[in-house]
Amino acid sequence: MQILTLMGGENFAEKKTAEYPVYMSEINGRMILEKHVDFCKEMNPSKLGFCIKDLDAVNYKVDFVIKQLSSKAYTFNILGQTKGALCTALLANDFISNTDELLITAVNDFIDVPGSKILQYFRNRDSDAGVVYFDSVHPKYSFIKTNIDGLVSETSEKVPISRNALASFYYFKNGISFVEAAKTVIRKDNSINQNFYISQVINEFILNHKKVTSYKIQNNEFHSLKSKLELARYLLKVKDKEGIY
């Protein structure tokens, strides 16, 4: 099992300021980034990859931080803006092993279910790919439809075709299947608002009659941390649950 974490998205401090990225915010003395690495470690991966903004590496030494958190960590500095999460992931192509299972996550999505439990669910069903979903119709998310057998039959990006919104937890039985499907998406030039998304790879799997399964989590088990407001809401939940931070 190899895990690739995407660390793009909004940075509250594009310039050199004293304000750190949201994933470096501390909760009870530990950064959100540390909690994410712990989440990944619980799945016992063979290696961990992190795609980080070059500005974050230069300004905040995030690459050094990550290497202190895991001896299995590899970092990839991303220069400037890419054309979406899919392109960012492909910049770590040399990290991705062809035959090993691949999990793609995002540092700004938190799931309160052990990753190993979700992985076992996908493995038990011999899934070619697997996604995690919760209940929402907010168009900031990706969405899936399922068929009568419970298998994923369609995905969409930023268009609520169902109430099944996706968390950033994308499982692939092997790395090469993801890379090949990702390259197909880009060759077709099916960009969405000039960007390419991981969810589009799932549609390629479906078109090729691959088995894509889904795992449902409760809304209180998912936490999006893509903005200051979402971070503040999450901190309030943690305060209520764990006490003063």
C-alpha cells in the first residue's frame, strides 16, 4: 500500500507573512498535518508521498516537517498552479509503484473512521477502485451515483447528481491502473473549468467495466478544512469533544 497526499488548495499566506497554511494549525499542541500523517500510518503503508506547494516548502519548511513525522515520507515540491488535483498527482508519477495498491488523499479532508477499516471493505469486495462518501448536495464536492448492486455507476465534479458527496479518499487496486486512467482523462481534454480532478479517473474505470465500490461515512465523521471558516467550525467541535485546546 502506497499513499499519496495532495497538499494544494488555498493557502492563507501566499506571501511571506507570519500566517501559516491551515494544515499547520495546531489542535491540542499537534498540527493538523500531524493528525493526517497519523491517519495514514494506521494503514501501515510501505511509503508516503506528499505533493506540497513550493512556496510552503520555502516559507514554512513543510518538507522538513514531513520528514520528521515519518521515515517513509517522500515530498514533491509543486511549482506554481497545476491544472487541478489530477495533474498534481501525476507530478508524483515516479513515486507511484505499478503493482502496489494506491490511496490518494488530501490533507484538508479529515475522516474519523480508521483508514484500515475502509481499505478492508474495498479489499473484501475485490474492488478495482473505491471511494468514500457522505450526505451532501453542496456543489463544492464531487458526487457519485450507484446502481442497483451498490456499485458506482457515475461520478461528477461540482454537480450534485445525487446526495452522495465524496471525501478525498480514493483507493486503487494498483498504481498503474490509476496512472493509465489519469492520462486518458487528460488526453481526452475533458477539463472542468480548466482543471482535472481525481473523480474523473473513476469515470474512466466505469467506462472500462472496472468494479468501483463505495463506503458510506456519517456526516459527523467527515471534516472539510479548506477555509478559515471550516477550520473554526472544526476547532469548536474538537473543543466540545476533547476540552480546551
